[in-house]
Amino acid sequence: MTVQPILTARGLVKRYGRVVALNHADFDLYPGEVLAVIGDNGAGKTTLIKAISGAIRPDEGEIRLDRQKVDFRSPLEARDAGIETVHQTLALSPALSIADNMFLGRELRKPGFRGRWLRALDRDKMEEVARQKLNELGLLTIQNIRQAVETLSGGQRQGVAVVRAATFGSKVIIMDEPTAALGVKESRKVLDLIQDVKSRGLPIVLISHNMPHVFEVADRIHVHRLGRRLCVIDPKKHTMSDAVAYMTGAMEPPVEAAVA
Amino acid sequence: MKKTVLKAGALAFAGATMLALSAPASAQEVSACLITKTDINPFFVKMKEGASAKAEELGVELSTYAGKIDGDHETQVQAIESCIASGAKGILLTASDTKAIVPAVKKARDAGILVIALDTPLEPIDSADATFATDNFKAGELIGQWAAKTLGDEAANAKIALLDLAPSQPSVDVLRNQGFLQGFGIDLKDEKMIGDEDDPRIVGNDVTSGNEEGGRKAMENLLQKDPDINVVYTINEPAAAGAYEALKSFGKEEGVLVVSVDGGCPGVQNVKEGIIGATSQQYPLLMASMGIEAIKKYADSGELPEPSPGLDFFNTGVTLVTDQPVEGVESIDSEEGLERCWG
Amino acid sequence: MSDAGAAPHKQDFEEVLDRSDKSVAAFEGHEKNLMDRLQHFLHGNPTMVPVIVLAISIIAFGFIAGDRFFSAFNLSLIMQQVSIIGILAAAQSLVILTAGIDLSVGANMVLASVIMGNLGVQLGLPAPVAIGIGFICGALAGALNGFLVTKVRLPPFIVTLGTWNIFFALNLWLSGAQSIRSQDIDAQAPLLKFFGESINIGGAQFTFGSMLMVLIFAVLWYVLNRTAWGRHVYAVGDDKDAAELAGIRTSRTLVQVYALAGLVCGIAAWAAIGRVGSVSPQSFQEANLQSITAVVIGGISLFGGRGSIIGPLVGALIVGVFNSGLRLAGVDVLWQVFAIGWLTIIAVAMDQWIRKVSA
């Protein structure tokens, strides 16, 4: 019994005026894997990710989640379907607390009358859950769950954003350049975090320019070039320079790695 | 795309409107401008009505302008410039800043335009070709005399609150205030300044902006200073109405004399109901219509308007309105006041 | 740090990390002197700044101006005098928290009061109906602002500058520049003056208007701090893009904020009729800017997303205390205006200072 991909896209096309950003692009994500998406600037990988996370609607093509056809009209719809995105900008509100940010847009209300009629927030419950989730994923360095997110370091903020996605994501997690702004130590922590999330069974789509990080955590690497998927390679069987060469067009990929 | 079109459309619309509104008057007809302090004070609304009616009667084309708020001097300067550009023959003006408007007025006069100050004299008064005004000093004097005579012997122990217009002390403010004090019998010191008096009967001055809210606040503030106030001078009737509300909330509406200036219909109604003891009635309709007449005459024959004998302005008249007349001060009662009132 | 299943493939250069300092960063503790401690305390509790200023100024003016200032009656009178600006400051706070500004709050209020007055007195509609329609007009006016800001994407300053003029003109047109006299209101629709009534407690006179002001702040405090919508308002003001990405419908929230602010202006209109005693189209012309002054002195950041709604209530009271105290001390009106100007600048400067903290 072959394992079916949890998220697929076939023949995606997206045009912006005369520019074709996606040129019949395909995509497959298998359960429990970390799939890295690499490609040079302008290759269309951002557009691809936006399409599967609901930020844009493709002009042609179809996307299937769990074999069902889906058509996301907004990122919220993708989120409701179980696809969580950790954006490059993190989408955290600096002045609000960690707990507030965790539940931003999906706040918990107190049960009963106070929740329904007075719409009271269940602050205690949200803080408890936030603390628990942060512990589970090893972010013990954060002392006070009520401190404003702006007081955290870059790596800690990244951690909060990842934990948020892992908490609410039920099917797929997308991470856009998670280590781009971080130093060596903090990147290490985020990479460990990615492994933790993977070990809980959630597949991760990882967009990154950082080859060493990609080669460390990815199970498969999707190389995107000229608006379409060029090939999918196994990091154990190819080198980093191979990957860069395929990405930039310096080398043609071998037949068995090309699009399936 | 859509919002660029929307914004462009809005700008085009605004531009077209501005062009339409600034179209110059036809050269054949006599045209005149009326520039009031604001559009919001019923006094100026009435002035506009009077001017418009007379203008229509005499075949004068009238453009009206007003500042946004009392003290909006800039709009008035721009209005004068527009009038010069449009070839008006005469300008009727109630100035927000009676000193600062003088250069703009000079420009207009140099262009051969007849400029008549209405209600508020410019400083110096001869900056305008003529002034048609209430004798604001007399208006204050009448109510001051009335208050003093009504109190009789007690006037020597009166406690007086003075509710003025604005910290910038425009001429109408100074004239009425000082007129009141003179009529009451208080030494003015410098009659060009408010607040320099040292008579112990004066509890204090405060400003009201000439509206009910200001009147209420100013009255409360002065009552806090001295709760035994029994005479209240107010710059105009809206301020008086606000002051009365404050007196009521302090439980002092009986036994306090409230006097005012204006003679608008709501104000005279308040005299009738005992809220205001006496008010000096002025005639904005008359000011405006006489102003238009003067402009027409000037346009036809070059004749300049004459001031009233003994005065450096043309007195359009002021009458004391009260239902409690006192000896030695001529007055009319509130019924007659209502017949002659405006607003 | 937790271990993953398979040993991660570490880069060679990262092996050095095993030998290096594990903590991400360490700060040398420096001596915290009194100023630092104060700054730190205020950073954690920024609303304390206006509260402290209020307390100090009441005490100071008590000394300067004596019993006439410090009496229960005068202090309650101050509350009355700031009640309308206070309510408008509540509306203004909502908008400023979203990093916007509303220059039309005063004009909106006066227009609503003219509508209420005309319907209730001139046309003789039942007072509750007239008042209700006034509320709706206030909310609609606010919604117009919200629509122009979110759909037509114009900056709030420009939008509300325009609507200030529009509401002002409508006010003049509807009222004919005429006030509706107190006695006429008493005859036709006394309910309009409800918030002018007062109760006396031990020498202090509390109008229903002052109580309404406190009630409105309490309700808004609850909404902003205890409901999800309130969190969204802060998030939108703090970082609109982040909020949008986090799943908040920022445009909808903004329109709701402006509409709610407009509704509060409508409520202020009813209270204003009680405060002034008549329906006065000429009053409250400086209310727009005065409401902004109270918000700024109350410590809400003009950049949005920060500040407690209780601040502007204290801010309004501070302005009232200064005006009353200076006046009773015999200071001319000019210097009162001067003092308020400096207060505003100092308030913003203090806000900047306490934000700088090495947490």
C-alpha cells in the first residue's frame, strides 16, 4: 500500500499581468515528512506557498487536501482546514502578551453566561494552555507568559510563532524562512523545534535559503524553478552544491529525481 | 485600480466645485460682498437675511462669506481678496480680528471698493470707509444703569460677575463690558481694557466664547469664587442662558440679576420669562440693509455714507428691553421687544 | 533542550557551540538607582503616570487655592465640567488605539444633539425616540468615517478632517444656527435634559452626566480588556499586518471601532443637552481637540496599540483640575491655556521616557 500525499497541487497557474508566476506547477507533501522548498528568487516558490496557504487563488489548477479538492478564498479558510503558516514576519503583535498572541483570532471564552453573553475572555485558561504548549516544545526560557512579545529575543519570538502553528495546525504546517533572521544559537533551537513538531506527526513545508539547515532537517527537497517544480531530491543522495546547481539551472537533474 | 479612479473622481469633483464657486460676478451689475464672523451665530444669520433681501430689492448681486468660528481671521482675509478679484463695488464686514484685518481692508479700499464695518468697529475705526454699528458701549451702559437702579441702595454692596467673550478682547467685548461698568458706576481705569478694574464689587471675569456651554462654565467658575454674586453681566444672550442654568444648579436663580446684549427673539423670550432681567436690543437686519443701500448709492453716484452726528460711526440704534422698567432709563417691554426682535 | 529521535546532523562549525556559553545573552546587572526603579515601575504600570499627576496636582492646588478648591463641592463640580469632554475622550481613545485619530467627535456630537432636539422639541416626537435616532445618527456618522478609512483607504486624519466640516455644515443647516431654549425643552421633552439632574451626597453634587462618564469608561474598559474583540482592537493598532495575518478581519474591526466611537458621541450628545441646558449648535467647537488632549495626557500612544482606556478619564480630570485650580488661584485664562499646552507636551515626553526600559 503506497502512502498517499496529504497535500497535493496539480497544474497550478498564476499570472500577474504579463508575468507568469506559476507555470503549471505541481506539489506533493507526504504525511509526517519535512519537505523543504528551495528555489532562486523569482522562481515562484513564494507564489506556490501563497496558493497552498490560501493567500492567493490560482488562475488554473487544483489543490487537494486529504484527497478532497479545496479552494481557499482566504488564509482563514486554509487555517480552518488545518493548514497553519508561520510567516516570515511572524504575524505577532508586539505589545500583546505571549498568551494573547497564541490565541489571537481564536480566543477562548469563559464557559456559560459570562462567555456567551458578556463575551468574557478566559484569560487563565489561555495562559495555562500557552504555558503548557511552550513547555511541551521545550521553550522553557520564557519566564512570564504575560510578558509582551516585543521583550522576547528573535529566536524566542520565532519559537512562539512555531508553537502557535503547532498548537492549532492539524494537518500541515508551513514555515517561511524560519531561520533567516536568527543567529547561530537561536537557529539551532528553531531547528530542534522543527524536529519536535515533526516527531508529533505533523508534516512541515519549509521554505529556506539556508542550505545547511535545509539539508539537516528535510526528508525531501522540492526544487522550484521557472514557475514549476523541477525535481524532488533526497538530501542523503545529493550534495548541497548539486541542489544549488539544479536551482539555478547550472545542471540538469537526473531522470529519477525529476518530476513524478 | 478602483480606488485610484475613486480618488481621481473625488479630486475632479472637488476641483470643479471650487471653480464653480469662485466664478466672478458679472461686470454689469453692482455686486457686493458680505463677510461675517461666522455663519453659526443667529446674529450674523439675520444680517445675511437682511442684506440678501435688500440686495434683491435693489438689484445688487450679493456674495456672502463667513469664518468657521469666531476668531477665524484667515478666512475673512481670503474673502476680501476674492471680492477684490471679482470686481465687487462694496464690502460689508464684521471683523473677527479688528486690528489684523486692516491691511486687507486697505487693499480693498485702494482698489476703489467701499468698505463698511458692521457691528464691530475696526481698530482704528477709520480703517473702514464707514461703520454701521450698534453703539456697543451704549448697549452696555443701558444695562449697567438698569442694574444699578434696580438694586437701588444695594448697588453699593453688589457682587458682580462679568462673563466676557474671549481672551483676545475684541472691540465688541471691551465696549460692552466697559459700557456696563460705566453705567453701573464703576471706575473703568483704562476703558480700552477688560479686567484692569479694582472695584471690590467685581468678583471676576471669565470668558464664554459667546455660547451656552461657555456661559455655564464661566458662571460656575465665578460662583465658586464667590457664591454671593447677585449681578451677572453677559456678553450675549446664549451666554446668559448658560449662566442661568448654572445659577439654577447652584440653587440661586432667584435674586440674581442677569443682564445681556443682543435682542434676539429667544433672548427677548427669556426676558419675558424672567431669566434675563434686561437686555439691550440691537438691529442687525437694519445694519445690513442700510449697508447694502449705501453700497448701491456709492456705486451709482460715488457718495460716501455719513456717520451719525457726534459719533464716528452710524448708529443703527439700541433699545433696552425689560419688563421691570426703572426711572431715568428708557426701555420697551418684552412684548414690543418680541415684535422688533430678530432670529 | 529535548533530543529528537535520530541524532541531528550538526555542522562542523556548530560543534564549537558545545563548548561555548549556553545562554543566549547575559546582561551585567547594573545598579538600579531610584530613577531606574521608578522608570521600571512606570513601564510596567504606565497608567500610574496620569494618576500620580492627578493626585499631585489636586494636593498642590489645594495648598495654592485653599478651601474653595479642595471642597467636595468643587471637586464634584470639576467632574461635571469635564464630563462631556471625558465621554468624547472615551470615543477618541477607541480610535487612537487603532493608530487612527478622529477629528470629528465634537461635530458628530453637536449634530446628534441638534437632531435629538429638533425631533423631540420642534417636531414633538416622543423623547426616547428622538434620543434613539440621535444615537443611530452618531453611530452612522462614525461608520462613515470607518468606511472611508477602510474601503477608500484614506488616512484617518484626512477623513475625519473632512467629516468634521461635513457634520458642522449639516449642523448649521438643520439648526439654522438657532439654539433650542431650555424652557422649551422642559415643556416638550424634559427627558433630553436628564443627564443634567444631580444628586447631592455630603456637599458634593454628582450629576448623572458625571456618573455616565464613569460608566462609559467602565464598560469600555471591560470590552477592551476582557473580550476578544478588545484584544483585536489593540492588535490592529499595534501591527495591522500581523493582525491580518493572524486571522483578524482588520477592516471589519476598524469600521466597528469607528461606529462604536460614533455611538459614544451620540450618547455624549444626550449628556451635553443636560450639561448645557439647551440644544446649542454653537457650543463645543473646541471639543475635538480637547478630547485628543485628554487622551494624550492620559497616556495613550498616538501610534496605537498601547495604553489603558482609564488613562483618558484621568487625563480629562487633570485638565479640569488645572483649569479650576489656576482660576481659583486668580490666574488669567491665558495662562491656563498655556499650562494645558505644556501639560500635553510633558505627558508625551514622559510616555517616551518610561517606554525605554531595560526589562
